Amino acid sequence: MGRKKAKSKQNKKSKDVKKITKLTTAVEDIPPEKSNQQPLDKLLDKAEQLIDEFNYELAQKFCQRALETDPDNVRALETSASLLVELGNVDSAKQCLGRAIELSPDSGFSKYMTLGQLMEGSTAVECYQKGIELMIKEKQEKEAQEVVAAACNNNSSVSDRDISSAYCAIAEIYLTDCCFDEGAEEKCQEFVEKALASDPDNAEALQIKANYLLSKDNQEEAKELIKKSVSLWLPKLQAADTADVPDEDFDPVELCQIPYTTRIQCGKILIEVEEYELATDVLETLLDEDDEVPDVWYLIGWANYLQGEEYYSNARHYLHKGKEVYIKIKYQDEALLGHIDELLTELGPEPVDPNDAGELVDFESSDEEDMDQ
């Protein structure tokens, strides 16, 4: 399918250059004692907006002023943690979230969900479970309020999909980090069923159940579930991609809420259940967002290879591209590179078309005749 580039982070940043310049001047010109008089929520609103715009340097200034105003403000700590995660400072983010939890342990689920993503194993499970407990509590409180339905929908920060996705995160842990723990299989099944009970149309939950079924060698049912999962998001993404939409307005991230890494895993599952063409369709959408991920090029090449000799030319192309990107970004996965090299060796060079070779010989003969004259 024809691929259009997603809006880059740089493009998103460049749109508000003048506005950002003014903001930078405004923040730097406010003396600390005067900035402390500014409403804290306004500082944090602006910090969150700048994080969304990928302007982390300026966001950091607003977060810093907010924490100067109130070092123990839970929202300021959570916003700072979000920024620190984006900047790759995971340890400091954990400290901010840990302090926020100390200050407000029984309200605000988001800090638990974020910390769960940063932790591993049983600690991550505990964070997610506490987060889910607070999500359900908040949802029930919202539903109990005697307000107009529309207003309730607008103000509610927790949905069935949110709860379902949180259960998915726990189920995923028991499929990976804690897969060898006692009772891991039963716990994985328990949480994936809770995820589907919360939201039967959650594509991520369907995919995790398909992955679970594959671990149980139930390939047929896994195939049905993964195809159902893909049907909930891929057609919409493809329709938008092939429509007459300007490149700058086409953003796969906004059209599909399934995370990038989850869609890579989706491609792997589809290959395992021998749905090669569908796997290729899924993986192609990832190239719209980032064409410098070696795993994606490799998986498309692998899917083509498994379809037989008719697809070997495509396989060579994608595998060569995967190796090229691997070297370019200095990727670290020796097993991946080893399999790429193994497949390329087995495939050999692209066969030369005898007709093309004949034309080439004639052309060279013609050149020699011209030189002799």
C-alpha cells in the first residue's frame, strides 16, 4: 500500500516556534520570588502542553518553577516524572512517583500506572493492581454522581478501555517477566479474561489472549483472535493512508492507539499463525511511523521468505534493508543480525534475467565497435 510519512516530532515542535520563544522569555524574566506567586496549576498546564509538543527543555523550566513553589505537590511530582521519562532519566522519575505515592497513596491512579511501566516483575504487578483499584473506585464514584449524562462523560477520566488496558499490562507481565513464576499461566489467563470482561472490543486484550493461546499450542483459536484484534484497527488506518490526505495531516499515532511495540508483536503472532499477508500489512503501517527499526524490516522479509520462492525477491529487499538500518543505527541484537545473514546467504544474490543479460552484452559490444571506429 502507498505509505505516507507521519508528522515528525520536529515538525510538531517547529509549528509554535514564535510562541515558544515568547514563553521562554516570559519564564526566564520572572524572578523566583515573583514566579512563586503564579498559580501552580497554570505552570503545570503549560509544562504538560510543552511535553506534548516535545519541547522538553522549556517544559523542564515550568516543572522546576512548579516544584520551587511546592516541592510536595503531587501533580508537580507526576508531571516532572512524565518529563523525566521522556528525557530517559528513569531513576529520577521513579523517585518523583514514589514521593507522590507517599503523599497521596489512596487517590490518583495515574502515578501507579506510570510507575508500573517503569518497574518489572511482581513490583510492576503491585503497581498496576493498586492503579486498577483506584480506577474502578473513581469510575464508580463518577457513575454514582447525579449529573447529566453528557457532563459525566466529558468529566470522567476513567473508561472501561482504561481498566481493560491495565489488566492487559498485568497479563503481559505473566507472559514475559514472570512467566516462570508459580501459577503464572493461571494468573495470565485470569487477567486477560478480566481485560476482555472490562472491554470485549479491546484489540490489545484480544492480542494478548491470542499470544497466551499460542503458548498453549492452540494455534487455530489464536489465529481467530489475532485476526479479530487486527480487524478493529487496521482497516481504519489503511483507509486513512490511502485517502487523499496531505502528508502533514496523516498521523498513524493519532489514528491507532495500539502502541508501536504491541503492533510489532502483532506481526510476530500473525507470522506464527501463518497469516503472512496480513502480517505484512500490519508491519507496513509501522514503517509509516518509523522506518529505522530493524525488527520491522526483518519481520516483513521473514514473512515473504516463508511464503516461498515466488516471494524471495521481496524477502531479499526487506532483509537487505533491515541489515542496512541495523548498521546505520548501531543496533544491538546479534541474534537478529545472525538470522538476517543466514537468510540472505540461503537466498543468494538476485537472479539475473537472461533477457536483461543479453541486452547488456549487446550494449557492450556496440560500445566496443564504436571505440574501434
